[in-house]
Amino acid sequence: MAELTTTKLDPDNHLLLDQPLLRLPNELLRKNLKTAQRHIEQTNKNVTKDVQAAVGQQPDQALASLEATLAKAQNLKRKLEQLHAEEQSLQRQQRLRIEHLQQLHEIPSLADVKYDTWSHTRLDRLLVDYLLRQGYTQSARELAAEKNINDLVDVDVFEDCGRIEKSLLDGRTQECLSWCSENKQALKKINSNLELELRLQQFIELARSGDVKNQVDAIVHARKHLAGGQDTEFGLRAGGLLAHPPDTLVEPYRMMYSPERYIHLARQFVKTHHELFSLPSQPLLHIALSAGLSALKTPSCHSEYALQANANTGAPVCPICSTELNELARNVPYAHHTKSYMEDDPVVLPNGRVFGRERLKRLNEKLGTDPGKIKDPTDMETEWDERELKKVYIS
Amino acid sequence: MDNIFAAHKQQETKGNLSKTIDSVQSLIDLLQTTRDHVAADPSMSALHLAKLQTPVKQSFTKLEEDLKEVNKGMNAYQKALKDKFKTASLPTSTNEVLNEKEDLVNRAIAMHLLREGKFNVARTFVKEVSAKAPPVSEDSEETIDVDMETGQPLNNTRSWIEDLADADDVMIDGMEAVADGELERSGLQKKFTDMYHILDSLRNQHNLEPAIEWARQHSFELENRGSNLEFELARLKFVELYTTEDIMADDPFAGPLRALEYARETFPAFNNRYARETSSLLGSLAFSPELGTSPYKPFFHNSSSFEEASASFTREFCGMLGLSSQSPLYTAVTAGGIALPILEKVERVMAQARGQWTSVNELPVETPLPPGFAFHSIFVCPVSKEQATDANPPMMLPCGHVIARESLDMHSKGKSRMKCPYCPNESHPREAKRVYI
């Protein structure tokens, strides 16, 4: 049978929530490298072509094209230097993150005060993650700055994501399309049809306006972008759409004309974005919090009768009973227990309340009950003779 | 973890673009030399250009190799990550509950930020939430339904934001607003405003007065709770008076004298409980002004004392309000971090076995937490092994043994007298008594 309580800290399991912390910089580095690769390929093509062409040219022409080539090479160097700087900052961030997780490995147990500190930092990280995902960017920035955890959170990535998401919600596809072309290879790898959806949206906008010139443009657009062969469905839907006016009631064309399609696109973009960067689809705070609410919750937390630990008993207030979380925890399952958990030597008062004998005595001393008498510290209404206390057996 | 470190180190030293940049530089040098040759001797340009072909091609091959090296480093790192984090997925089953309650999550966060004393962040947060607040949610119909049925959810949204926004005004307008607003505000809202104000003075401005005033008003309750907050604050005040330089007075002992006066007024009240501490504080007067080298140094040169007093104040204040002293959000998230690996494993095993957990009210496994995380007594019926609930409460038999009501009903079915399952005692089922655990 499992232990009732534990202070054992297994760092490998414990880091379940913290994978994105290390994965994201790696994805960003990879993207950085891909950009470098693209620049080099492009310059390679241009330079090789130039140099070959220059062979047959007149000396002064050749000189001019050599100089142009030189400029291209220098341009490449500048770009690579920028990428290198970015790379260094990412690698530095990566190191700090690894060190942060390493700290956990050096903590001997959950009861250690260092674990408390570590867990506080983790909460701050999760909060910033949540704030960013919900679009409270300014709060996220301030919190990260105040807690000095800028290197452990990804404000820029989320801000970028939020910007593109908003542009979609505002009905613009351009930002998102350029994001798609930046990440073309990666998107292909995960079989994303985000770009097709965006192209289809452009097509819909052209078809919507209704005049003939735009309709022709729409067809050209569809031939260029939707007939690529990845998914014939898109071409078919586009063709069908042309047959229907924007106020059609025929599905699926009514839905396609609907402005709500942008909401759908924005959602799909965010999903694709997170997938690409190995970010979980839900805020980490939700995952941790719901697990925590359940692990802490007992049937007493929302019970009408249960003993509320009020000021008179001096017991620490349960976080689930506390105002902040009580409503939130109402619908989560409570923790599973197979053993009773009681104070030592429980006794029952005539009103049915059960206390540990020692604590009941101590509380009554504090309340100034007369010797030999006893009160229920939670309501202090009735006073009984001490002999009315009854031992209760709870196994 | 060591593998990750190693892979990262490798990446930092080798797997970066610096080598690539060097290669580009040598390409530039190559082009530059050729250009210079061509410029110097145009008649030979065709020869120079012909000679350029192969080296340019080689340069680019070299560049690609450099990149491959970077890529290799990255793959090695990714592999190290993969070895470290074997399970990539996170448990999902229970999170949906929270997705629908964004507002409550936001409220919990706002309260958490206040507790942490991050007033500025809290203010920004409240502002950002209320800017976004009239939530044009996609399923707005549903939201309205809820609102009409209960009149609750939407109102709640507004009220906590207003609460905290009010607290905000108080921050800005200072004491007067507190006095003016006193009548309108009530309940938690008002109390949070107070706490906000007192904490701000204490932590940020190192002004002890509001906290001391509060502690004096609640002196009796504090003592009942066994708290020494009032004395801690008085001690801080003593130290403050002692060490503040008075510009007006040229007497070097002005500080200590004022401290002494304060001690005469205030300390007698503490004599019962803190006789030792007060006399030790007064003893420090003998060492003035060489406190830095005296045994009293820790009292006087303690930079964290205001932080500690703030924490202690928060604990007492929240305790009296029936709020837990640690931020519940912190406790819950920490507990979540501890329980999560177990839940993840359960979900994985369940998925493999295609099993389903039927009870939605209770987690399928035990999730052991450190001792500090148990806040309630728990009664598990020894017969049915189920936890007692309001619907199935614990019942005490006349012999003192406790079982759950359902077990009692099953056990006594059709009998007028029943034997206790744990001792020879016999009783009538009606004699069993509901107990509150």
C-alpha cells in the first residue's frame, strides 16, 4: 500500500511540467540554424552564378560583378553574425534553464526549505506562462521582471504568437502567411495545412467581393496556391464556393463566408505554433493546479457540516477551503485515501464533534474554560462536564 | 541531467555559428584578393576568374559542413533531452474543469499577487483583465443562461475586479480614501484593501505605524492565536527609533533616547510573555553608539526584518479572515507538481489497458503529499474502505467504533440488533450516532 505522506523527491519524475522549458530554446536554435542555412544556400546560388558569368565578361564588367559578389558575401556574413548573436543568447538562456532544473536534483527531499524556494520559482514561471497565453502580456512582463526570471520564461515567443493571432482575429492573413513561410520546412514535417487554410481564406475574400475581375483573380490564386496537390479537398471547396454568392445558406459555403472563420484560423494557428515549438496546448498552470486541487481536496472541503478550522482552533486553513480556490475546486475529484488520518487519541464531544484529546484540552485552556469543564472550540456555545467526553475508536 | 549538461557544453563550444562566420570571412578574403588582382591587372581577369571557380565552390561546401556540425550538436542535445524526459505527454483528463473557469483562475491569481506583495503587477493584471472583461465568448448564449439562472457568475466577475480596482484607488489616494470608503466597502473586499494598504506601508515604505495600529486593535485575538506579531513590530519600531539619525538634534544619543522613551511606554504590556527579549533590547542601550561590534548586531543590522514582519503580518491577517496563510495557489500548484507524476502514470496505464475510472468524484490512486499538506482529518470507513462524505457520514456505535452509514445500513439490514464489526458489543442500529470529524 502506498504511503500516506511522502517527502521523497524523485527529480526525474518531478520535472514532468518542465520539459517545455528546455525544449523551446532548442526549437528556437533549430529555427535559427534553418535561417542560417537558407541564407547560405541563397548566397551560394547567387555567388556561384555570378562568378561563372563573370568569366566571359570584359575586365571592367567582371570587376563590377566581382564587387557585387563581394557585397553579397559580406551581407551573408552580417546576417550570420546576427544569427550567431541570437544563438549565443539562446544558448546562455538554455544554460540558465538547465541550471535551474539541476537545482532540483540537488535538493534532498520535499521537506527541504530549498524545495520551497524552487517551487516558488516554478509557480512564478507557470504564472507568467498562463498570463502570456491568456494575452495579459504586460502583467507577464512585470511579473517576470520583478521575480527576475526573464531567462526562464518566453515572453517574446508568446508575444509574437499573440500578435499573429490578433492579426488573424482582425481579419488579416498576411502576418500569419509570412510566419508560415519562415517555418515552411517544420510545418511540412508536422503535416500542417495551416498555409492552405490561409490561402483558402484569401480566395474566399476574393470571391466574396463578387465582381468579375476579382473572381478571375480568385481562380488564378486558387490555381497557384490551392492546386498544389497536398490536399485536393481545398481545390474542390474553392471551386464550389465560386458557385455560391456570399449570402448563400448552403453549407459548407455559408460557414466559409462567415467571418467566424477567422476565429477558427486564429485557433488553428495557435495550436500549430505550440506544436511546432513543443509547447503544451494548455497552460501549464491548469495542469498543475487541477492536479493539486484534487490531491488536496477532501470531502470535507465542500461539506455543509464538516468542521471548519476557524480562528479558535488555530489550525492552518486548508487552501481548498480558502476563498481563493474554493469555488474553483468544486467540480474536481477529491483525493483518494485508503487510511483514516486522525489526531492521536480522538474523543467525541456530546454534540458529535471529534477532536484529538490533547488539542481539545489545549484549546480549552486558551479559551479560559473552567477546569473540569469542556467546550467545543468551534462554536463555544455549550459547556459540558469533562466526563462527558467519550473515547472514539477510528481505525 | 549530466548528459544534458554535457550536450549543452558541446553545443556551446562547438555547435555554433562562429566557425561558419570564419568560413564566410575566408570566402570574402578570397573574393577580395581576386578583385584586387583583377583591378591591378585587367588583362589577366579571365585567368583570375577561372581560378576562382573551384575555391568558391569549396568554400560553400565548407560552409555546409560547418552547419552540419551545428546540426549534429543540436541533435545530440535533443537526444539527451529525450533520454531525460521519457514521457512527452502531460495528463489531460482533469484540466477541462479549469478551462471553463478562467475568471476564477484570474481571481485566484490576483489574490495571490496581492499576497506576494506584487502590488504593481496586481494592478496591471486587474487592468488587463478588466480591459478584456466584457467577455465576448464564442458561446455567449450559454454564459447568459448561467447568468439568468443564478444571477451569480457574471456578477462575480465584475465584483472581484472592482474590489481590487478599489484597492488600487486606495493605494493612490492614500489614507483619506480609506476613511471615505469605509462605509461602502464590506467583507472581504474591505479587508483586502486594508491588508493591501498595511502591507504596502510595511514592506515598501518601511512604515510600521499602520501595522502596529492594526496589531494593537487585534491584540486580544493575536494573543489567543499565540502570535508574537505585536511584539515583533514593537521591536522593529524600537530599532527604527534607535538608529534613525535626527538632523535637528546634534545629540548623538537622540536616537537611543527616543527608543528608550518608546520602550518605557510600550514594553510593559509585553512583560508577561517577552520579559527576556525586552530586557535584552534595553541592554543594547549600553553599547550605543558602537552597535556594529556589539552582541546586538543581529537585531539592528538585519535587512530582511521587514520582509519577515510582512510575512508574519500576512499570516496573521489571513488566518483571522479564514484564509490560509500560505498562498493557496502556491500550495495547490506545489501539491500538483508532486501529484502529477502519479496521475500521469495512471493515465498512461489506463490508456494501455483501455480501462476507465468510473468514479468521477474521486481520484483513482493515492497521491501522497508531504505532511504539511494535510489540512483535514480524514475518515475512511474500515468496512467499505470508502471516504466519508455528507451523503455517507461517519456513524459511531455505542461501543465507540466508527463506520460509515452505508456500511452500517448494510450490516444491520433486517436485524433489530447488530454486533459491532470490531468488538463483541451488540447494539440497536438506531443507537448509532452521527459524528463530525
